[in-house]
Amino acid sequence: MKSISTQVVLVLFLGVIISQSAPPTWIYIIDGKGVRYYFNNLSITVKADQRNDITCEAYGANPPSVLDWHVPDDIVIDLQDQSDVIEDGSYISRKAVTITPTRDDHKKILSCIASHPELQNERLRSVHLNVHVLPRDVLLFQIGGNQNYSTVLKVQEDSPTSITCKSIGSFPATKLLFQLVGGTGQADNTPLRANISSKRSVLDDKLFDSEGTITIHPNIERHGKYIYCYASLEKHIVGFKFAKVIVYGPPEGIKITSPMDLYDGIEVNVTCKAVNGYPAPHIHWYIGLRNLTEDSDLNIIENEAGRYDAKSILNLIPTRFDHGKSLLCEAVQPTTHPARSVNQSLVMNITYHPVVIIKARHLTSNKASGTTKLVLTCKADANPPVNTFVWLCNETVVSNDTNYRLTETIYEDTTLTSSVLAIQNPLSKYHCVYKCTALSEYDSRSAEFNSLYLYFIPNPPSDFIIHRNQTRSSSLFVAWQPGSTLGIYCRSEETERCHVAYDH
């Protein structure tokens, strides 16, 4: 019984409250973002050529207020029915209108009129339209290039590059903001300072074009990041464009890896690696002006930064003639003129066996006796250099005596050494085959000279020149003609027999 009586009391109390007549206490207009406008003649921002919902609300009335919209006839509208709900013993009344304004509706006035039995005069709430015309397009491009929007900006490392963003055909003029965004699009975001200007649009003088330009100094840390351009109206983003930055440049570093020991005629693999270039670099190999690139294999890998690491393996057969020369690895970024490159070189230390030659000089003594002297010079080119020479006459070791004079090993440069054997009277009883053996820490080689050839060598006329013709039979034939004197060498690895002349 108590619960039934309590319910009756509540119903009677609520009926008393609802039955009390009262005018609306608040009337305001709400835009599509939920912003309330309590006072008249405030500006409400809407977007041209888009549907914008605007609602009129009245609070605290009993019975409900009657709401009515007054809209200029040339504005396209869609008027909704009024809704009324009870809250805290009074009515909340709402009536929405959907308008589709044009840019010509800027500053036109919308009014909501509320009427009520308790009001002697209708209450009015009005706003004037602030019509925003969104930009018809936003462009992002490099200065000097095509002004069409591109999703990729190709720039050269360490070459200042200007990038422009354009907002076309807006009202009012948009503000532009540049930002450099990391590859994830979340971290490492950096604002970029720009020069911004606005002017009347070339397509429609009632609208505005805005333009902003930044200058960046590209480096490889910016490769793969994005430049964003945002266009805003009254702090609201109304358009944006972005493009990926591709930084062209030679590799960041280069390194040659070679076996510690190089030997004449023995093939080795030499590796050259160039890292972090874009686009993929070309790797060339040189010894002096000699291009060895055809003897190499190239492998390209894209790294995590979106740049390229290049690895080249050179199949090298070193020779003694390359000792002391520089082997150069050059990584070329071919997209610029002239092409940019980085390189590294190493000086080759090539081990090779002795290369031995004997030079003969037949000297005439000034003494009345007219005795002659034969001087044999044994030269050896080797790495490591020859440190010991052994002379043989008909397989017998030659030593210093009354007829022979031997010098100590002579060091002419880092690889060339020599030994001199002077023979006092070679044309009598000392006819023999002289053999010079050169010994180094790596190997030994020999050369021979037959003193019997001295019988068949005429004295060369003075001021004679020489024509030499050597055949594959390893014989050397000499003809004298006027011009100069002659000295002949016997090379152990090249000749089996020599017809030898001497320096006069």
C-alpha cells in the first residue's frame, strides 16, 4: 500500500511541475561541430558547396517553444521537423536546418525565432555565415621542375634544393605548414621554416592562391623521409600533400679487402665494398690506366635505409710488372654530370722470383801490352730482392784471384740488385760459359753468357744505330748501320742463344 501511494504522489507532483507554464530560459544555435552561439550576430563558419548542419535549441520552456528558421531564399536548405523532450520538468526543443551555401552566401544571416505563450515578443537568435571555400588543389613540387604534384622528390646530396607548396583557389587565403616526417610517419617530425605569401587567384579574383617555399640541404639521413605540406583555414586542416625524399649521392664509404700475400702469376680475389649509395653505384677497377672491371663480379643489395650497398669481387692475376703500382677501386654514382665518385686504392706488394740478365762489356786496356778486359754485369729484379749472387765458369765457382774481380752485391733500388765480374784476360785460356745465379728469400734464377761469342763480334763503328729482329727460335740477329753504338743483354728466360756485341 505504501509503494502505491508513493507512486501516486510522484505522479501528482510531476503533473504539478509540468502544468506550470514558463518561457524558454535559453535559446542558442549549434553548428555541426557542437559549438554553441548564445549571442546574436556571431560568425558561424561553414564550408562552401558542402552540407552543413545547424541546430536551434530552446531550454526551460513549458509548454515547448515553437522554433522557426528564417533563411535567405537563395540559400539551399533542408529543414527538419522540431523535436521536444522533457528534462528536469521543462522542455528542450530542437529544430535543425541543413544548408548548402555557395561562396556568394558569405556574410548572409540565418535567424532562429522562438515563440511561446509566456512571451510577449518572439525571441531571436541569429548568426552570419563565414563561408570557407576549400582550395581546389594543393601542389607540392621542386622549383625548376614540373609543377604537377609528385609523390617523389629526387634531390642531389649536398645540393640546396627549393621545394614549393601551392594552395589554389581558397577563401580566405590558407596558411601553409611544412613538416619533415620520419619513415614511420610518427616519430622524428621536424617543422620546416618556409616563406609564405598569398595573392588573388589567377583563376578567380574572389579567391586566393597561397604559396610557400622551403630550401633543404639534402643529406643521406633525410633519404626515405617525407615532406608534408598542410593547408589550413582558421587552424583547421583543409588539404595536404606529401612526397618521399629520395637523396641521390655516391656511397658513404668504400673499402678494399685483399689477401696479405700476392704472388706473380697466382690468381687471387680482391673485394671492394661501397655502402649507402643511391642509386646503386657502379664499381670500376684500375691499375694505372688499365681498366680491369670486366674481370669482376658485382652484387647489389638494398639496405634498411632504402639505399644500396655494392660489393665487387675482382679476379686478379698479379704480375711482377704491377709491383708497387696502385690497385684502385672506384664507386661511381652515374646520375650527375660529371659523375660523382668515391675511391680507395692499395699499393700492391707482389712477390716474384728473380729475373736475371747478364750484360757484357769488352774493354781495351790503354797499356802497351794491349791486354783486354771483359766485364760481366749480372742484374736481378726480384721481390724480395736478391741478396746473394753466385758466379760459375763451366760449372766451377768463380772467386777473386789474379784474373777475376768480384764486387759485393749492389742494391740499385728496392727490387733491383746487381753483381759485377771483371775478367782480366778472357780471350786466352779463360773461354767458358759464365753462369750467374741470383738467390732471394723467395726463389732463385740464373742467366748464362758464353765468352766464345766474343770472337765473332766486330768492333762497332761509331755513331751507328741498330735494328733488332728476334724470332720465336730465340736467336738474336744484329745488323750494323750508321747511327750509334750497341750493348746487348742475354735474358735467361727469353733466349737460349745470344749473338752478343759490346759497348765501345
